[in-house]
Amino acid sequence: MNLNTNELPDALAEEAREAWQRILDRAGEQLANELALTFSDGLLAGQLPRVLACSPFVADLARRKPELLLDLARSGELQDSLPEDSMSRSLHTRLAGDGVELGPELRRFRQWHMLRIIWRDFCRLADTRETIRDTSLLAEACIAEGLAHCHAALEQRHGTPRGRISGEPQQMIVLAMGKLGARELNVSSDIDLIFAYPESGNTDGDKRPVSNEEFFTRVGQQLINALDQITAEGFVFRVDMRLRPYGESGALVHNFASLEEYYQDQGRDWERYALIKARPVTGDPASAAWLVDALRPFVYRRYVDFGVIESLRGMKQMITQEVRRRGLQDNVKLGHGGIREVEFIAQCFQLIRGGRDRGLQQRELLAVLAECATLGCLPAPAVDELRQAYLFLRDSEHGIQGYQDRQTQ
């Protein structure tokens, strides 16, 4: 099969042809014939050269696993958007069988969906919002199913963790921070998390009971390892826990009471900024809602908070100095006029006015910008300009990162 590379510049056309030949050579005769037939006509035939030329990551993954490319093409998922709950249901089914190894299965699941997400983004079959939504849903599914697997394994050894006062079974709440909290994750991002559980207490095992803190610390460590460790199958998501109380020197998990006490007594303005997008992605819904309500007064003051302006000015100066020091002026995220500056504009209004104007207490950036226009915080033309710039920059970021599946801007 000869690729139709007429729409590509000569250099990219050659890249696509060489990548396709490497895939067919690796596949073997029967599988190569099936691939050639599947991609010989229709939409796939036109899309394949673009993706192979523009993403060495996809080309290399397809070379190493040509059956993955074939199965994905036959599934129809390259052409169609997925329902919001499909990833979590699919991963749950894949992990339900006996003898399934969590780490390898999570990595294979990521490979399937990252190939699909980048394919749809590069072929402009998905808009910016679908790309960031699907990447976020992928991370949420891996976190939730990975946590359930780790929790169940430790529960067999130590029993069920129970609250000292309520006696109720305890579940770990994973707070997704930053872009994951807003379901705005980019295609090669790390994930910022905070681990919490409702009550102190102990497990109810007869032989080897442990404290809830020890139990959930072990669960958290195993979850991080399942997601973050680089193996022969790659990794799932890089995990960053530095936003938790006391940062890297603090405990890995905290109960609700200690979290609330920390933010009331020691919480700083940058932590208010960090918590704007925080969203529980696991655990009992009632407990998760309680935690969000408990943290809200720390993030959003009841009045128009002019006192935070000086802190925001200081944060902005530090960001500007860091960009200059590291030579990041051309960075689409961190550079002048980049993604972070658009986010900073919106989040400043959230911290200053969010306590009084509840419409600003949203996580998604574009929704916050729209609310800024409604409230008169920003002129409508300025909001429209920021919105268009943000979407363009996010698309550019996805193009840069999808090229080699690297976290770079």
C-alpha cells in the first residue's frame, strides 16, 4: 500500500512513508496485509500520513504495537467522540479479571487512549475542549481504578479502615489540582494531587491492624507507583504531590480535620490560588462534598478581598522573574502572553471577588472568563480575545507535546 501524501510537504511526506514502512515491516505479512487493507481507503487513508508525519510518538508506538493501531482503527474510536463515562467503564472491565496486573494494564490502556486522543487532535476531529476533557477523563479513570485496586489489596491484609468516632468504613479522597481539577489537562501533563481521608482510626483486621494514616499512606504510595513508575510499557501519568500541606516534607495523606486546621492556621495565598481548581475524583460523594465545603471559606473570602492584591502582585513578579531567568520567553505556557497569564487574569478575579460573586467559583477557565464579562470585571471584547488566545495556545501546546509525548511547551 502506498500512502497518499499529496497534501504534505515533501519532508513530512517522506517521514510518513518511512514510518509506515517500518510499521508494516514489524507487523509481519498477515498483519501488514490487514493494516494495508484497513488504511487503504476512506477517512483513515487521508488521516494516517498526517499523524505519522507529525507525531513520532504515534509512529513509534504503532511500529512497536501494530496490532494496537489496527484494533483502534477497527473500533471506530478514531472517528467518534466517546461518552464521558466510557473510559472508566472500559478500564473497570479490563481490571476485573483474575490475575490482571495493575501496572501493565494501566499502561496499555493509556497507550490506546493517547494514540486515539492525539490522532483526533492532529486530524482536527476533536476541538480543544474535547482533547483536554478526554485527557482528563483518562487520568481520572486511571486514578480511580488504580486506587480501588490498591485499596482492595491492602484491605485483604489489614482489614477495613474505620473512623474512630463514626465507625464507618473510610475511603481515600483524591483531590485533583490544577488543570486536572478543571478537566483541562494537556496531552503530556503531570497530575497534581492531594490525598485525604475523613477520620482517624484503625483498620478492623484481626491479625495485622494498622492506623488509618498508615493504611492510606501505603495505598497512596502504591497508587503513585502504579501511575508514575517508568517500565518497559512506559508510564501512565507523572504524579506531583508537592501541593499538599507542608509540601515534600509533609505527610503523604491527611485526615479532614488536619487539612482544615492546616489551611485555617497556616494556609498561604498561593495555596488559595492552588485550590481554586481542586476537585475530588475518588471516594464517597458525601465525604468529598463535605471536604470541598470545608475548604471553600479558605479559598473564597466572604467579602471582596482587596487584601490579596498585594500577594497576587508578588506572585506575578516571581513568575516574570523566573521566566526571564530561565529564558522562557518563547514558551507557550510560561512566556509573556502565554497560557499561564490568561489563567492568572481569571484567577485573580476569582480570589478577589469569588467570595461575593458565586458565579466566579468555577473551575473551568473559559467559564470563569465568561463570568468575568457578565459581571463587568472585563470588557466583553477583551474576554473574547483572551478566549481565542487561550484556545490557540492550548492547541499549540498539544501539537508540541503530541509530537513526542513529552511535557514541553
